[in-house]
Amino acid sequence: MNECVVNLDLPPEERWQFLKLYKNEVNELLECYISDFVGADIIFDAINEYKDLLVPNEYLREIDGIAAICDFSSNEILVANLYYDLLKFYLGCTAFAVYNGREMLHSRNLDWHTENDLLSKNSIVFDFQKKDETLYKSIGWPGFIGVLSGTKPETFSLTLNAVSSSDSPEIAMPVSFLLRDILLNCNSFEEAKLEIEKTTIMSDCLILLSGIKNEDKVVIERTPKRFKTRTSDEDYIIVTNDYKLLQNLSIKGNILQESSCGRYENTQELLSNQIPMNDQECINILQNENIMMGITVQQMVFHNNTGKIKLIKTCETGQSGIQSGT
């Protein structure tokens, strides 16, 4: 199961029915997510009020459709889909966008601790279509309907990195659902940039957004209500797990953030020495011993100008590649 079509012409309850063939994988992943919320009864007690206020009905109906084919309730699946906003300290990442004179290459390591390589081996490219035409693609897992990494072919790509601020969280739109909305509704780099900057969100994050021209690459540093947008005069821009522009009190004790500067500096050194001309050269940077972490589960390259995707599953047993094109 390398790439699956999500047919947006179908009623929301039916869009993920292809997951019937992968019920075991859905259950295993959901059990993994939910286990991290053991004892957090306050989350489950409040989920009904939260979803009625802030989760689009279309997404709730999609989740109901997934609940009908697995062993978990709709509320449990929704909580699992809120994993980033609620437990983002598990998730790191190194990402960069680079313009090589011909095209924009948007690359990233997704660093997320899980047991038994569950996230790595179950990674999937989801192709969201209407009338048999690709609108956007994301890289995710069975049972997860939001977006942490996605591309709108020939328009822009975006990826999320974790960060922590001292700002209070907000009862607001989950970040992964916002990114999916942006991929669907925004038709330009500038539109996407504005939506990421202005929308109140549930938790802190760093968004790497890149278009198809050299000047169209930014890192948008977010807290729930504040933002700063970082640009670059180089042919590349890099993001790891710390704020560069946004004023913020230091958050201690997070190993991902504590390693952030080292990964950033090593990526910068490699990119300043040689601009990658293809996805394999981008992957080589992501796999550098000073950049790739032991919890890296996915490595990917989005070719913004064409919509092609290169995905590497970094399982302990080895690596397997997926090529995806429009």
C-alpha cells in the first residue's frame, strides 16, 4: 500500500473506505496513539464540546466513516488526530526548501518516536482527488486524516515542525486540519502564506512553505496567536525545532529542541557547499549522520514544479522507497 486515492467526490463517510483492507494497521496505529493519552481523562471528557465548536463537520464525518471499519470510537480517532497539538514534544524534524535553478525541492525528515517502526512501515502517500484530478497530496498513515506534510502540484508544498513557546494554547483549529484546508482551498503560495500567518491555531509550530519560484520560500514561526515570517536571500531556507525570529522564553528539557541548532548548522553547511540538483542529493543531506535522528520515520522530497514525490521509509530493517507522480 504505497499510494491511495481519497475521492473527495464521495460523501465524507465513504472517502476512507479503502482502509477496510488495512483494518489491522489502522487498529495498531490508533492503539499506539491512544496509549500516550492514558490517564488524560480531561481530554476525552472535553472532546465532545471541542469538536462541536472547532472541527469541521466534513472531517467529523470522515472520522465516523473510519470508526465504522475499525475497533475505535469516533472520539478516540479524533483524539489520535489531535496528537501533534496535544503531545508535540514527541515530534521533531529537519526540513529545507532549495531552488536549484530549475525547480524548487522541498525536503524533510519527519522525526517521531514510535515503537516497532509503526509510523515508518505504514507511511502512505494520499492522493486527494475530485473528478479524477489530483488536488493535493499528503504523506501520512491509515486513520490520520490531517496533514503534516503535503503538496499542491505545481503550486506549493508545506511541512510542519514542532516547537514549544511560553504562550498559552488556544481552543482553536488543529494545525494538521488547517494545513489540509490550505492545500484544498489556497491556489497560490501567497494565499497559503497569509492563511498560515493569520489563523489562530491550537498550538505552537513552525511551517516551511515553498512555492515554485526562488523567492517563494519562507518559514512561518507560529504560536497560537503570534507569528513571524522568516525569509532567505540564499537559494535555500532551513527549519529545525527552534524559533529564529519570534521572541519567546526558552523551553528547557526537550531533546529535539536541544539538538535543533546542531541539525540546522549542519544542514546549512551542506547546502552552502553544494545545492542539490535532484531528490537523491536532497536525501543524502537528510541522511547525513549529523542531521538524521534515530527517531526519523520518513524522509521525503516534494518536487513543487511537477508534483512528483520521493518518500523513504526509514524502518530499522532497512529503507524502502516510494515514487509518486501526478
